[in-house]
Amino acid sequence: MRALRGNLSGMGVPSYMIDLPEGGGKVPLLPDYVVHRDGDGLKVKNYQGRVFTYPVE
């Protein structure tokens, strides 16, 4: 992914997004946003810095 981002425009690089529960918005599935992973799911931080639990099945 880093090599792609270095050589292509932003629109040419796929982004894997998740839609957070409770109106948290959409965030990319990147290390900067994933805070923690546990048995309940992913703890993900949105653009406002609020942390949400995204359930993983």
C-alpha cells in the first residue's frame, strides 16, 4: 500500500473503510485509527477522536 500511495494519485489507491456504529462516521481501516483489538471487536477512533467499538464476527 505504501508503494501504491507513493506512485499513484489518492483516487487510484483503494481505501478499506468501515462505518462506525452510533453515527461515528466512516473511517479507513488503518493503524492510525485502530486503537485496540479484543474479544468484543475493534476499538476505532474517528476523526473527532471519539473511540467506538466495531464488532468483529
